[in-house]
Amino acid sequence: MNWHAVRAIYGFEMARFWRTSMQSILAPVISTSLYFVVFGAAIGSRVSAVDGVPYGLFIVPGLMMLALLTQSISNASFGIYFPRFAGTIYEILSAPISPLEVVLGYVGAAASKSILIGLIILATSALFVPLHIEHPFWMVVFLLLTAITFSLFGFVIGLWADGFEKLQLVPLLIVTPLTFLGGSFYAIDMLPPFWRAVSLFNPVVYLISAFRWSFFGKADVSLGVSVAMIGLFLAVCLGLVTYIFRTGYRLKS
């Protein structure tokens, strides 16, 4: 394992994040505050509690998951797409670096950035509601698994995209709507039976449900099913990345 190469890619990606630290850190703080003002005050005044949890506190895991999914995908996809766009990908391909080391560098950096933003949102939430995490260990585990899984997914998107339009297609038109419809700001038990059944086909429901369980000990769906879905999605992303490097699909274009 060429750890020097992994550290070089990881360090370069993290340096790019810190160069825009004001934008990277200030943006989630402002957006989280706005969510609390809009959802916590406007809707929270009408829905006092969900499953015995105050509404302002109930939306914290959903806010973190919303940021975690979108940031993981965007950071990883842009990280690998820009070298392809600028032509510097050939420096990586000609260097003595294995595909595994490339993935570790880019995905590790994207996951680190999204986890940091998730923790910033958690800290910002503490300014608005009294936080209590019932299962802190499992919260960290689900945070890591989700960040790594969707960073891998973003890495795949960055290799698949042949333009900046495609780079934004999946996050904006698929992932963000699925996150909003996945129980970020409500419990799916609040939905009519038909729409609750439809929601179970949304994979994000299982991610949010497991993450919310780590906070409050309550989940919309079985914890075992949620963990299985996270593991399945992680396996699919790993399979796609392996296929891309074995076939060289769009790696140089």
C-alpha cells in the first residue's frame, strides 16, 4: 500500500476544502438556522411532538442526513471529475498508484469533509434545541457508514459524468428529493397507509430511520432492515467502483 500517494491525494482535497472554509462552514450554519426558523418555528408550533420527541429536536437527524448525503456526493464527484476535466487525471494514472489508493484518497477526503459538516450542523442545532443522543456510539457508526457509502456513490457519479450538468443531475434531481421524502422532517407513520407503503421503496428512509434511532431510540422501520439496506448500498457502490477500474470506463475522458 502506497500510503504516501493516499496522503497526497487526501491532503490535496482537504486543502481545497480549507481554502474555501468560510463558504464550506458558514453555509451549513446559515442553512441549519433557517431550517430551524422555518420548520422548527412555523411547523413546530402546529406539531408539538412526534413520537414523544419535540419537533425541533426531531428534525435534527434529518437535517444532518440531508447535509451528509448531498455533501458526500458533491465532494467526491467534483473531486474526481475536475482532474478528468482539467486533464490532470493522467498524472494520477501514470503514477505508481493502485485503484484502491486512488479511491482511499478521494473517498476518504470527501467522507471527512461531509462528516465535519455534519458535526457542524449538530453543534449549530445545539444552539436551538437541547440535544440528547441516546446511542452515541451507533450515531458515529451510522455517520461514518453513510458518509463513506455516499462518497463512493459520488465517486462513481464523478467518473460517469461527462459534463458539469450531469455532475449535478443525480444530487439535485434524485438524492435531494428522496431525502426530503424520506422522513427528514416527519415520521412516515404520519402518512396515509398508501403513501407509507410507497415510502418504504425509498432507500433514504432506512438511512434516516437508523440515524434517528441512534438519537432517540425510536425508528420508523426495523433497525435490522435499515442496517441491511446500508450494507447493501455500500456493497453496490464498491462493486461499481471495482467495475469502473477494471474496465477503465470513462477514467481518462
